[in-house]
Amino acid sequence: MVRAGSASRPTGRSEDTRRALVDAAVEVLRREGFSAATARAIATRAGCNQGLVFYHFGSVVNLLLAALDEVSDQRRQRYEEALVGVQRPSQLVDLAARVFREDLDTGDAALLVEMIAGATSTPGLGEQVKARVEPWTQFATAALHQVVGASPLAAVVEPAEIAHAVVALYLGLELLSHLDGDRAAALALFDRARHLAALADLITGSTAGPQDEEET
Amino acid sequence: MVRAGSASRPTGRSEDTRRALVDAAVEVLRREGFSAATARAIATRAGCNQGLVFYHFGSVVNLLLAALDEVSDQRRQRYEEALVGVQRPSQLVDLAARVFREDLDTGDAALLVEMIAGATSTPGLGEQVKARVEPWTQFATAALHQVVGASPLAAVVEPAEIAHAVVALYLGLELLSHLDGDRAAALALFDRARHLAALADLITGSTAGPQDEEET
DNA sequence: GTCTATACTTGGATAGAC
DNA sequence: GTCTATCCAAGTATAGAC
């Protein structure tokens, strides 16, 4: 915790190396997937010796988890900022579409998928990844609550259930898009969803406007 | 081409080895995932020498593709048989739920996901896997056509689009179920879908449709 | 404390035995 | 034609240099 030496610079002697490795791990996971994410491949991309992976992170999987944390944190922050002020279903769909397209393009979605699928091959990794996916489903649940609120929709919609489906759809669409090398099909779905959301807007909007919130 | 020797039995001296390897590859992919599916791991499980992978299949990925073909073919056959006679939306949802649960339990869904995700790591594999996923989306599209038919639903439903979403959802739910070690959340979704499908039944049924037949 | 050189294990592929 | 013994590259991990 103590940052001795250079006062203003948080950039330490070894902190650079750690960061370089994490960034490289992110890139390799995004582009070449889990089973190509070896200590050698990552270190080469980071421009440093392969042994440093073990010195700084103890093992390859630990480094991969650090990479997952890195992108997860960034993304969650973006998401939460974007969620502020969203109240109507169609707004939420727009947000989801934007965010999903970004994740598709940056490769963040691919990274997550690779880690989940890769977890099958490494004992113990599943638990770790699971803990990092859950905040996500939580976020989606909260977003749905925020939008459905106390409207009549609340009677027919179970946020946690929809959230699970939405996250699954997100992951599945990434798999297919990646395979096709084409995100068009995925994006077309969001257009369709927007039309449906417009209907939902009428329901949430008819009883009350941007109004009070109650929770069950 | 000519199967000399034993006339009626296609079971040759080497055919046994091939089959043992394919079966072992299926098992390893299902249980330990793509990056653990090495020539050695598979051969060990098949109880034969590791070099046979290369003699019979040329490379590890070729063997993995043979494994994918094996389960894909079996599954497609089962699906098509089950689709016969399905006419109402709720019947289709029931079929989907049953089939999905089976694939979840046998690990067939896991195998497919592993191959798709793993394809990122191996140049050229993506194309091969894609060709094996497409029949699937085709099947889902055909099933939707069969159910929507010429009913009023046809005006608002685009089978190819829904099919894409359904396949994506299938893959995503597998990822999450596997991670959670719990398929309950996925199955709950199908219950929900059944209720929605019951509404759709009314729409398709209003023009034409038999009303008996009760299935669990 | 940071990093490199080295040890050892596992994996892909083939030359050659049967 | 079928399979095994062997080779080399790639992977993880650490002992020890700086």
C-alpha cells in the first residue's frame, strides 16, 4: 500500500511489468482465446520474460483472472454510469444494444466467454469465474427493476429470471457472432427488441410517468 | 472404399480404434473442455497409443471435429424425429425444453460450446465448426416455420431471426448452467416460455388446429 | 525486490517396427 | 495397413543472477 520512492508517480518499478502482463493477457484472450493464452504467448506480447508471469502472479490462471478483473471492472463502471436516468423499457434496450455492440467490438465479450468456457479445463477456475460473472447478472437484475418498477409489467416480469436470460443471450450471441465473423444478426435482434420495448413503454407509461418506485 | 474381409460386418480391425478414439474425444470434450482435449488425454481414455490419433485422423483437431460430427448427427436425427407432428407453439416449446435438458445432461451442449469457443485458438477451425452449427440454425428455422405456418403470427415473427436467438440462448444457457453447476435457472426459463407459448397457441389455433393431445 | 537462465513436463507429430 | 518408439517444440515452474 505504501508507495515509497517517487511520490506523485504511482508507477512503480514492477508495477509497469504487472500492467504490461495484464494488458497482454487481455489481448491474447480476446484474440486467440483461452487455450492459446500461455505464459509464453502473453509474455512475448508484453515484451518481457516468460518467468515474470509466475513471479508476479504465481500462475497463468491467476494472470488470466487479473485480466478478467481488469475488463470487468472497467465495463461495470461504464454500465452503471449509462444506467443513470434510464426509466423506460426502450431506453434500457437502447443501452443494452449500445453496450453489447461495444463489448462485441472491443472483444470484452469474447474474453468473458473464453474464460467461462476455458474454466471447464482447469479445476477450481469455475468458482473464480462464477464470482466474476455474478455482479453482472446482479446489474442486469437491478436495471430491470429500475425500469419495471411498480408498473403493471411487474406482475408478469420476474427481473432475476429475465436477467439470467439476457446474460445468456449476450454470451450466446457473442459465440455466434465470433464464429460468423459477423455481428449483423446479433444487432438485428436488438432492433426487434426495440420495437417490443416500445410496446412496453406504453404499459409502464400509462399508469404513471417517471414516478415513484417501490420494491417487493 | 471396398470393405474386404468380413462381408456383413463393417467392423474392421482399425474401425474399432477409430471409434474408440472418437468416443474418447467426445468424453474428454464434454468433461474437460477444449484445451484439455489433447492427443494424449484422448488416447489414454481410449486405451490406445497416442500416435494413433495422428495415424487415423491426421491431427488432433480433425479428431475433435469427428467427435463433433458424431454427436451432431445423432442429435439432429433425434430432433427431426421429435419434430414430426409438432404444430402448436406450446408443443414446440415442450420439444425444445426436452431436447435442451437432454443436451445439458449428456454434455452435448457443452461439447458444442467448447468447440465454438476453442475455435478461436486454432486457425481455420472456426470455418469447420461454423459449417457444423449451421444445420442447427436451419433446423430451428424450419421448426418455427412449421409452427407459425400461415397463421397471423407469421406477420410479426421472422423465423430465421428467432432461430438465431434461440440457438444463441441455448449456447449461453449452457455456459451459465455449466458454470453454476445448476440447470435450474435454465429450466425455469422454459416454464416461462411455455406460458407465453400458450398465448401463441390461441393465435395460431384460431385459424386452424387440432386441440387434443396432452403431453407431459 | 526484480528478473533471467535453466530444469523439467507435457504435447504434437513421424520414422520406422510389425 | 496398423501401431509403437522416439523426436522435438512448447508449456509450467523455479533456482539463482543481478
